Amino acid sequence: MAAYGSGKRYLSQRSAPIDLRFAAYAFLCVALMFFDQRGGWLESVRYGLRAAAYPLELALSSPSAAWRFTREVFEERAALQAENRALREEIRKLQLLAMQRSRLERDNAELRTLRTTATDVIEKWLPADVIGSETTSLKQRLTVDRGAVNGVVEGQTVIAGSGLIGQSLRVGPWSTEIILLSDPEHAVPVQITRTGVRTLALGTGDTGVLSLPYLPLQSDVRSGDQLVTSGLGGVFPAGVPVAEVTEVRRDGASPLAQVRARTYATLDRDRVVAFVWPRASHPAAGGKPQSDTGGDPTATAQPLPPPEPAP
């Protein structure tokens, strides 16, 4: 019984200090709240606690923030890559359109030049695109995308942007081979516009270069003289620009002058050419003779008019 009583006294002795501490803590808390409410005593304490807690808050929020940042970075990168691909595709389309427009502008410019080159002798013309070329010292040829189905015939005059380029050599159904002026096997009757002298211009095998080997030593020819077709031979109409004299050499050991000329047409760069049909009624059309023996069998002699009285 005494032992039980002593145990009871022991429990009461342990519970009393706890109650006292609780009351002390409660009183301290109430006092702190009172003075903090009145004078803001704990403001600096709260400030320091917030400063101390910030690293913990940052550490706790870092994983989610890092995940959001990473996701946003990848989303932005994917969007930028998609936009970059779209812009690249748009640039390719614009470049293609620019090249097509540039080609159309060049073709239009060449066509306008063709119309300017065509003299009043020419009645019709047919543009054609160059689809093949062979320019060597032995052969100077072009292939174009017009043929017999378009009305092209062998020996037809062909002009380019700045002047005569040659004539049709072999005509197929849908394409034609053109022999160029500078082909070693080609010759064209020409006339010097300044003096009216007529001669032949022969191909040299050098693209764009012609030779005039039949001019006498004393011929009046100089650098810069312009050559046009003379209309002789019944192949080329008269008056089509051909070339410009670039070199004249006179050697006393030879009775002939050595004359070279540069064609107006850029034979190795022209992309558009034109077949031409001269006006049959034009006196400079360069038509064929009316019979195999030459001349016009329908022509008749006409009486001379009476002489005019002397003044």
C-alpha cells in the first residue's frame, strides 16, 4: 500500500513541472504576440527566418521549375525547327519562282530583240528554244524544238537576238538542226553598209568569228564596218544584220585583204532563235529564180519612153 502511494506521489511530482512549463510557454507566447502587435518586435526575426527558409523553398521548387523550363525549351526548339523548315521550304519556292521569272524576263527580252532585228522584208517569224548545241572547230550546229509540223523547211533563214545566226540544215518532224554562220562549211553573201561593197562571209570554226577572204587589197573596208545580208543567192533576205568588222590586215605579198568580223548574234549563248519568212512581193526577199535557167519567163520587153527635150 505504501508502495502504491509512493508511486502515486511520483506521478504527481512529474506532471506538475510539465504543467508549469506549458503555462510559462503560453504566457511567453501571449506576451510576444502582445508586444509584437504593439511594437513589431518580431519583424526582424521573421525577416531572418524568411531569409533562412528561402534556400529550402528554392530547393523544394527547383525540380518542378526545372521540369517546366526543360519542357518549354524543348517545345520552343521544336516550334523553331518547324518554323525553320517552313521558312526553308518557302525560300526554295521563292528561289524557284525567281529563277523562272528571270528566265521569262530573258526570253521576253530576246523575243523583243528578235522583233527589232526583223526588217520590213520579213513577213512572219517563229520563235524556237535551243535544246542542243555542238560547237567545235569542225562543226557549229544548234538543235531547236521546232520542225516540219511547224512549217519549217530546209535552208530557212534563222535569226537570233541581234542578227542572223544561220539557216536550217536538217528538218525533222519536231526539231531542226541549224548550221551556224561560223561553221567552216557555211557562207553568207554580205554587203558593207558604209560602202555598198558585196562579198562572201565564211565561217572559221571559231564561234562568232567570220572571215571575208575575197576582198581585194585595195578594198575600202575598215574595223567597225557593219555587214548585212546582200540578198544575193536567193537564200537570205537582204538587210538582216550579220556582223561587224573587227580586223583588217593588208599584206603586200597577197592580192587579197585579210578581214575578220564578229557576228552580232551570240551564237554560243542565245537561247531563243526565230525562223523567218520573207515577204514574197518584197524586192529584197531574196527569192529563187523563176526557172532552172534563171530569170523570169513571164517578163516581157517594154518600150523605152521618149527622150525628154533638152532644156
